[in-house]
Amino acid sequence: MYALTVDRRGSREDPQSLAMLEHRDRFRSSFPGAVLGWQISAGDELQALYDEPQCVLDVVLALADEQEWHVGLGIGHVDTPLPENVNEATGQAFVSAREAVTASKDTGYPAVRGSDWATHAEAVLSLACAVRERRTETAKQATVLAQQGFTQQQIAQELDIAQSSVSRRLSSALWSQEQAVHPTVLTFLELANEQPEAP
């Protein structure tokens, strides 16, 4: 299972920015598919439990793009039967998520804890996040639409620019290269969930 613990950056310096109930509701709406839905687990933290690696990857990348959260992903066993509320859930995945969010505060990137496979997932994920955070605003506009399935021609129409400009923006954003590593991250996430130790 995949436990996510996220901590609001800079909450001590700007407590007015918390609005954790609003964030909880936004997460529930924007990041569906949780086995146990998003809840406030501490004053500036939110937590959820997922069982699908694609959902987890989508959430982690989206939150990394916001650059407002320390993101910790713990992979491992969760005690059953599952409770109705994620705050009542226990197991190694949640212990690992706590370790991961602490590590994320040091690196500034999402952290993954669990088996050796989790370490491999974190390495590739960090690279993808580093590429994404270096994109210009114009490049981000193009990649967001590309992620939604728009063709280059459709992106050009949406942004009212030439298709050649779209191509340049996606190229400078390393769009295709970043997308190409997603299956590797997913494979490592799946292996981390299936096997307690790498061979």
C-alpha cells in the first residue's frame, strides 16, 4: 500500500496560509482514487492511503509542481481491517511515510521510503521533479495541456501561438524525456509494494 503524508511548507512563518480544511477538500476533489481519503493528520499535515501506483505518481507530481508541500510516500504493509479514517490506520507504510516526509524537508523533493525499490523510485522521481521545476512559465503552459492529451496543433490554438513555438516549448521543457521515465517510476513503486527487499 502507498501512504502519503504531506506537510505544508513555511507554515510556522505564515500560519495564515494553512487553510488546511480547504486544502483537504481540494485534495479529495483533485486526487481521487484513495482507499482512505485525505484527512488532516496534524496542524499542517494531510494524509491519505492509496493502492494504485499511477494515482500515487499523479498526486506526487502535482504536489511537487505546487512547491508548497513536503511530500512523503511510504510503501509497505498496512494493518487490516482498514479503519474508516486514515488517521486511525497503522502499519509500516505509515511509519515509512513519516520518515519520508521528514527526508523531504531536507531535500526539497518528494521522498519515498520502504524497501530498496522505494529508494530507486525516489531517485528517478527526484530527477523528474527537478526537470519539471526548471520549466519556464510558458513551457509549463504547454506541458500542462500536453499532459491533458492535447496535440501540438490543439495546444497552439489554445495558447494562440504557432505550432513551431509549441514544439520549441515542449523541447525546452524536456517533455518527452520526462514522460519517458514515468514507467520506470511506476515499475519501482510496484516492486516496492510487492517485495519487502530488492534482490
